[in-house]
Amino acid sequence: MMAWGVVLMIIGALSFVLPMMGRQFIVVSLLGFTGMGSAVAGIVLIGIGGFLFHLAREEEKKQDEAHRQHLRDILSGKVKN
């Protein structure tokens, strides 16, 4: 999910910036967005990508904390591995 978030943020940033340089990002134009619609689509994609990235980071933190707690339990002798 983190990788999809990063990909969407990159696509969004490119589809926002490229029309300013007279170019069009093919993926966004295939969806039917051109000109200003491409910039708006870019902002939306950046937002969705950022949200997915945030969700993945939160999940990663939960898993990391559970792993650390398990290691603390092993080192304190509460759990035998």
C-alpha cells in the first residue's frame, strides 16, 4: 500500500506540473482529463496517494511496536522463544 501511495503521489505531481510546461501525462489524459482538469486530477491523486502512504505508515508502526514489545518480553524473560 505504501508503494501505491508513492506511485499515486508521483503521478499526481507530474500531472500537475507537466501541463505548465506544455506537456500532458499520458495516464491522466487516458482518463479524459486535459488542461486544467489534469491539474485538478493531479491534486486529487496526490491527496489519495498521501492518504494511502499515511495508512501504510500507521500499519507499519503498529507492527513495529508489536515486534519491539515481543523482543522486550523475550529479553525480560517473560516469554521463552
